[in-house]
Amino acid sequence: MEQSGNLDNSKMSCRNLTKSFPSKKQNFLILDGISFDVRENEFLVLFGPGQCGKTTLLYMLAGIEPPTSGEIRHGGKQVLEPDSSRAVVYQTMALFSWLTVKGNVEFGPKARGVSKERRERDTQHFIDLVGLTGFENSYPIQLSGGMKQRVGIARAYCNNPDVLLMDEPFGHLDAQTRYMMQESLEKIWQNEKRTVVFVTNNIEEAIFLADRIILLSNCPSRICAEYDIALPRPRSVMDPEFLRLRKEITAAMDRVVDKEGGQP
């Protein structure tokens, strides 16, 4: 259930979030006082060391994992459970093996009772958008890793979410395929704007995709810095400003790791 109430004009807002999990001796604190806003149609990247709580934070935004304390609001309503207005793209894409590409992409709208005419139109549109035209009748077992992720992105978009939450979706791909998927996602996002929150621990990926990067510390995770990325799109990893930002943010990350969660 979601409760009404408007805190601000942001698409999503997080206020004083903490998250802890019980352990044998005492509760293990993962997130400690996280506050930030997500802007309309922004591509926001959550960036930080491995195992710092990025995925936990993303699941909290989705409503999958409740905060221990603090509050998350989406469109002025408190997030208390998962909702179709927030779609999640996971690192390992859980496609339905018995359904074709078309069947996977249209699954959500079909389950919601969207008319066949509109469903087929939207499904084909997003299959075309992610570059899988001609593979409509293929099954997941016949697809490469990158193609499966394209299906996952098309499926998420076809559900028409207000916010798209992406948990290191390219982390398991080889370097060349990962770069191709980054380029594809950037083009898809430019064509079909959505508010995106994207988790990664890859600095090049973060700068290539982000409008803004939030740098998180080690556990217990706090926000250490924010970076507005004003580079023109499409971006080049050889752009001098791209290289400068990579050096600056990498140095900040190194200081965060060295200080075990301290400020950079």
C-alpha cells in the first residue's frame, strides 16, 4: 500500500534511510542516513565499492526491501511495497524460458489486461527499439547474454513504468558486449525517456551513462559526494573531460575505501 502526501517536486525522494540486518551478536548496519532526490527523466547512477549496499538501496526504492528507518516517496506517495510504476532490471535476467522474446516482452501488459491490439503494437515497438527485430519468435536459450538483457530492458519498458531501476544489468557480460549494451541503453533512454536509477561499480560505465553520480562509501554506507555529469551525448571514453572525471571520481573512491566509509 502507498500513502499520499507530497514532500517535494522530485520524482522520488529518500530521507534519512537506514538499513540493518540481524546477526548473531548485533544488527549489521548496511545503510546509514541516506538522503537524496531523483529528478524527472534523470539518469541517476549509484556508484560505490562492492558490497556497500547499492543493491539493497535499489531494492528499497523498488519497495522490495523495507528500510529499517527513514522514508522513500515516489510521486508524493510513500513506498511501502512493489508497484508496477517501478520496474526492476536485474543483473541476471530471469526470462521465462518457455516464452519467446515476444511472449516475455508482452507478459506484463498481457497480465494487466491490456488490449491485444495495443499490446502487440507496444511489444513490437520496444523489440524494435532494443534491436531485436527478427528475433520475436526466438526463445531465451537461443539468445546471447547481451540479447537476453535487451529482452529484459524491452520487457521493463513495455510495462510503461514511471521509474526504471537497474541493478548492474551488464555486470556479467564480457567487456565488448558490455560496452555495446551501454551504447544501446543510452540510445534507448534518449528515444524513450524514463527516470532511471542505475547501480554499478564500474567508473567508465557510470560516467558514460549518468546525468548525475552519487558516490557511496563502504558499509555502513553513506553518501560521500555527488557529481553532475554535463558531458554532451553520445559520450566518448577518450574525451579529455571524461578522463578528468574518471581520475577525480576514482581518486575519491580510493579515499573512501582507504578510510573504511569516511568522507573522501
